[in-house]
Amino acid sequence: MTCTVEDHSKCRLRPFWQTTSGIPCLNVLHLIENPYFKGTIGPMPGKEKERTCLECADIIHGRNDKRFCCDQCRSAWHNKQNSDATNFVRNINNTLRKNRRILAELNPNGKAKVKREDLLDRGFKFSYFTNIYTTKGGNTYYFCYEQGYITLADDWIALVIRQKYVE
């Protein structure tokens, strides 16, 4: 038995099984429109919206959470995401790593003293560092990760390694 128009208006206000006639409303359209079932009833299996590959826009078959049609498209899409927009960040990180590597090579024992020219000859860039530590005495240490330096008189640079108390 189907609902009448009168029952339809009332079955939208209460659960589908509590119609005024006492007969459960089993009309699928009424179930979908019923506020108690909003969002719980989706498209029928096999009738889902066709998903497309994020890279090439081909139709995707398989799992529901699949975003790419093949490994090549997945790799190409991620390479694009990590290349153009992040070149600036990548270049800065490469410079910081290079500075750290130079300091670590010249400071194998934890403390060393080198000429400023030695650092510049190896490609060290003084404007790139990860943090600054200023002592109570006013001395300023510049760090590239755990490797640090402080400028001394006559173009000398003292190299240090960060201690745990320096935070």
C-alpha cells in the first residue's frame, strides 16, 4: 500500500514508520526526503558519481578513496605539488643543510676556531641560520641546527655545538 499526499506531508515530520494511517511509508522518495534519514541514504551501488584522476582526468575504477588512475599519474601529480610552489623553501633548506655540513666538517671535536675566509671559501652563507642564542653577557651565537658559531675579533669565528641547556 502506498501513501497518500496527506500521509506524505505528515511522514516528513516524523519517522517513516509512524504515519497517521498506521501503515509504514515504504516509498523510497519519502525515505530520502525524511529528515530522520537526511545524509544517510546515498546513491545506489553502481550509480556513484564517476571519479576522475587528479592528474589526467581519466575515469578511476577501484576503491572509493582512490585518487589516481595509475602510479605514473600519482608520481607526476606529487612531483608538481613539490616542485614549482616549493622551490623557494627547498633552496633555503638546501642552504641551511650546506651551512650545517660546513660547520660540522670544521668542528669535529665540539669546539674550534677558524678564519671567516675559510667558511666563505667553502660556500658558507652567513645570512642563513636556524636560530640565534644571546648569552647574559650579550654575546650572540648563530646556529644552523645544532652547529653554531660566534664572531670574534680579527675575522675569527668560534665554532660550537649546541648544548642541552641552550634552548
